[in-house]
Amino acid sequence: MTTHPTEIKLIEDAMKNTRSTRMLARYQVILLHLKGYYNIQIADIVGKCEHTVGKYVTAYKTYGAVGLIPTPPPGAERKLNPEQEQQFIETISIKTPDQVGLAPYKSWNSKLICIWVKETFNVTYTQGGMRDMLHRLGFSYTKPTYSLAKADPQKQEQFQEDFELIKKLS
């Protein structure tokens, strides 16, 4: 087998630059392959089975170094269908818990959302699973803040000035 020296150099450079131990092992397999070792010999050297070595070599031959990058696992099927997800997004974005029957609460949290989803769609989520779904749908956590509707802006400004003065004197 003839291997171009620049191909070996590219793999060696990739080995030096990676921080992933998984990728390092894959690059080692390819480097040994490019140096002429048989798959069974490579398997003994790197401690992988011959089948795994063969998969790495085939992926490299087919797609190059990009073929060695592991793909994330597909994960579980979604519990809500697209229409339910759309209704979920609209409800969580626009309405408060008390508007959907979860009085006296005014702001959403993962526990309340789990309860609402169970009541609305008859689908059970854990709080962690709900946070994962919220993250996947683009939601982020913000702590609710309240402002008094009848607050006097002049008194608030005076308080802030007084507070700054007290902080300076402390």
C-alpha cells in the first residue's frame, strides 16, 4: 500500500491538535493503517476489536478525516407531536400558569409545566426532561421580576440617590 507522506503528516497533526481521547484513538488507528499495519495488528495495538478498526478505516477511506468524527446518538422519540409542541410553545410564551388553571402561580417553572403538560396532553415528563425540552425549543431561564404598577417614579429616584449616598458612607 502506498501512502503519501502528507497524508500521514495530516493525521499526525490532527493527533497533536485534538483534545478528545476518542478522536486520538481513531487517529491512531488511521495512522497505523497508513503505515501499512493490518487491521488485526492495529486492533491488538490500540485495544479495539478488529470490527471497530475496520469501521474507522472504512469511514476514513470514504469521507476522509471528517468521517472519523463521532455522531451524537439520536436520542429518544419526542413525546409531543409537532402540533402539541406548537401549542406548548404558544401557551408557555403567552400565558401564565393561573391563566391555564394553575392558580395562584404567575410564572412558569419546570414543575408547573410538567403538571400542565400532563393535564393537557396526558404525557408525563420529569423536571429534568422538561428542562431539556425547553432548552431544545429555545427557551431560557430568567428569574421573574416584579414592578409596582402604582410606584411613584420621583420617590424611586429619590430612594436610589439616598441609597447611593448611604453606600458611599458605609
